[in-house]
Amino acid sequence: MLQKNRTSLKKSNKIFALLKISPAIIPPNLFGFLIGESVSFFGSWMTQIALVWLVYQLTNSVMLVGIAGFSNQVMGLVITPLVGVLLDRWNLKYVLLTTQIISIFLSSLLTFLTVSNQINFTDIIIIGILQGIVKSFDLPARQVTIPRLLENRSETYSAMAVHSFLINTAKFVSPMIGGLIIARNGVGLCFLVDAISYLPFMLVIFTIRIKPNINNPSKSESTKIWHNLKEGFIFVYNFVPIRSILILQVIVCFMAMTYVNMMPMFAKEVLKGNAETMGFLMTSTAFGSIFSGIYLVRRKKVIGLETVMAISTLVLGVSLILFSRSTRLEFCLVLIFIVGLTNTLTLAAINNFMQLILVEEDKRGRVTSIFMTTFVGILPLGNLFFGGLAHYIGVANALFFGGTCCVFGVYFFARKISNIRKVVKPIYEEMGLLS
């Protein structure tokens, strides 16, 4: 067993050497968490693909696909900011264990209803709402946990970059396998794989050591939930760098990231394909996500990341416009690869940047949850909007509109870059990131 562990460690070190990552910044405490998390995300993305395909099969309606996506994530818009206040107070390990247990139950329920041919659109909506509530606690808790697994705060960027790479690797594998499973075995097996994928992460959560929040509110302050929530929003609004990247994230999530839910319709209506065609498209976009993760890991620094966000969003918008006009699978695979690369690069860069420049540790849960609201909460509004838009003007035209809005949005962000650099420069100097 010892020899086996040594061999496994050597293989891991070779991977990190290829990415130019120092093993010193990947302590076992963090490494186990990231691996377990990426396995659970593998199942989650597979379920997302399977649910979209299942709804489209049951209803043959683009609008109902948008409604299903909305129900799965709308709770994030409602309760995620409040969750941030609670995460600054609660034991993160207990939160993560609870969310994994409930996720296993919901995925198992989906498996049973699908395999027994009892699933209907109403069931999908109800389970989607429950999954959305769980994600509202689970996703912010994962983000808040990572910096608290580190001894040195200056290593936050490297840790978040490795986090993005491993998550996007899982994102690359899941659609490829999911598309094949759906085509040959049906969506029920995808839901079963999702249920099983949470188990390794649960085992990891039992073993990790999470540093407590040393600035936890006192008992006299613990009842001021709404005051603390308001304090978090005021902080985000007044801190120019965080406010600027938050607006950019809203634009990308609402206008661009909804392309994922459009893929089944685009594959069937524009490319005249099937589930395997959708799998190819989703695999290509996820492959692009891996390249973005590799870039961020090898970059090793946060300096100039605001420029990366601007350029990446611009390329994302242009690529989405070109993709919407293409009707050949070969061109679409190349363009959707670029869309996946730039979409993930923008959002990962925003998250890494935010976690590093956030000096106030007692506000990390609240600020992270506000950002997760724009990811988990704004996305369903985008799904609902683009589902209706695609119903009236077609899938291709809806994607064209989203890409155009991204191009306009990045123009306004670019005008804020000089102000962002002035504010974050003292933070970098304090961390020793600038000479």
C-alpha cells in the first residue's frame, strides 16, 4: 500500500511539473479537497446535460427547457446572499456534509423516477428547485473553504487556479461521457453516476482541517443578520475593483453562459444532429475550459488579470456571434471551443482576482455569496430570458444577441481598468507580490 501511494504521488508530481506548479503550494489538506470536489462536479455537470436533454425530449419546447433551467437555479438569486452571512458564522465542514447528503438523495430520486418511467416535467421542476436550494449553500461554502485551507494568504491565487483547472478537467470529461451514456443507455444512468460522485467528496470533508473564522461575530451581534447582509452589499458597492468585476460577471453569466442550455436545440435544429452531436459540442466547449485552466495555473500571478478579463470577454462575444452564424459541425466545434475557453477564463479570472484582493476575512462569506448569486442566481434569469427569446427568434439569433451584448459590456469594463489598478496596487505591495 505504501509503495502504491508513493507511485501515485510521483504521478501527481509529474502532472504538476508539467503545469509548472510547485508541490509546496498543494498541501494534502487542499489537494484532497480539490480532487474530491472535482469528482462531485463531474456528476453534477453530467446531470445538468441529462436534465436539459430529458426536458427537451419530454416537451419538445425550447421555452420549457428555459423554465426548467430557471427553476433549477432561481433559488440562488433569492437566498445565496443570505447564505453568505450564515457561512461567516457556521461550521463549514457541517454545511458541506449536509449538502452532499441531500444531493445524493435528490440524484437518487431522479434516477428512480427516470428508470421507472414515472418522471414528468412537474417532477423535474420540483427537484430542480430543491437542487437549487442545496447549491445556494454548497457552492459558496466550497469557495469560502479553499482560502481557509491555506497557511499563507499570498498562495490564494495559485490555489484558486489549480481549483479551476481540476474543475474544468471534470467539466471536459463529463459531457463527452454523458452524451455517450444518454445516446446508448438513457439519462437515468447519468443521474445514478451523479449520486455516486458525491461519496468521495464526503470522505474528504471528514478528513480536512478548515481554519475557523477568527473574526466571527459575538453573540450580541449574531442576531443582526440583515444588518450584516446590508454591510456586505455596501462593501461590494464601495470597493471599485469588486464592483467592476461583479458587473462584468453579471453580463457574462446572463448573456453568454446561457449558451450551455441552448446546445441541445442548436444541435438538433441548426446542425440536424442528435445526443451525440450535443455531446461533441459540450466536449469541445469543456476542452476549451481545460486550456483556460492550464493558462491560469501556468501564469502564476494575479498582476494584469483585469486585462485578461477584458480581452477574454471580447473574444467570447465575437466567438459566440460567429458560432451563431455557423451551420457546419467542424466550424462549430472550433468556435464553441473558443467560447468555452474564454467563458471559463473570464469567470475563473474574476473569481481568483476577487478571492485574492478580498483582505477582510470576516466578509469573505458574504462577498463570495454575492458573487455566487450572479453565477447561480442571474444564470436562471438568463436561461428563462433566452429560452423565451429562442422561442420567438430562433436559437441562432438568440446566441447572436448574447454575443453582441458581451462586446458592448466589455467596453464599459475596459474604461474602469486604470481605476482598478490604482486600488489594488497597495494590496499587492502588502502581500509582497510587487517589488
